[in-house]
Amino acid sequence: MRFFIVALAALSVFSCGTASGDQREQVSPIETPLAVNLENVEKITGMVQIYGNEPHTFVGIVEGNGTEYAVYPRSSEDDLRKLQGHLIEFTVIFLDEPRGEGSLYLKGGTVTPLGWEIIR
């Protein structure tokens, strides 16, 4: 009997309804590279640079002329960390608006890497 009362009490605490149209979560279309204008795809040549101090680090790409680009999304940063110290030709999408922590500090723009080729 005690289990039955506890089960009823637990069910009354949690809502079983669905959200109405006004309460739905809005998802930003820029979260995926497919939503970005393909005219923004370019090649840049540079090196991977790690900025900040652990545990608050972020990855950027630095061109030979000193222009620094923020990398978004964070999952791309994990792959690029291994490439630090190499000169690389990146194929990237330039995002229309700043994204991620790196965009607060790196003023060359925000890019999403699509691929890369190590030059040296």
C-alpha cells in the first residue's frame, strides 16, 4: 500500500502534457554547416593556435598575415588541437555572425572547418 501512495505522489509531481506552439524551443539554423550560405566557403592557409589557460582554452586559426579566426563548433576544435604546429590549407565556411568563445577575442571572423590539407 505504501508503494502505491508513493507512486501516485510521484506521478502528480511530473507533468504529462505537451507544450503548446508558443512554448517550443527555438533552434538556431546556424548550428549546422548545411544552413550556411555556400558562397561563404573559402580556403585559408594558416596554423592552429591554442588560446587561453586550462580549463578555459579555445582554438583559432592564424593566417600568415596575422589574421586570427575563431573556430566553431567546439567539436571542430578537438580535431584541430592535434594539428598545432603545422602549416595547413583549410577549407572553411565563414559564418555570418560570431559564434563560440573564440569569437569574443579573435576579430578575423568565425569559421567552421570543412576539411584541411597539411602543407608542412
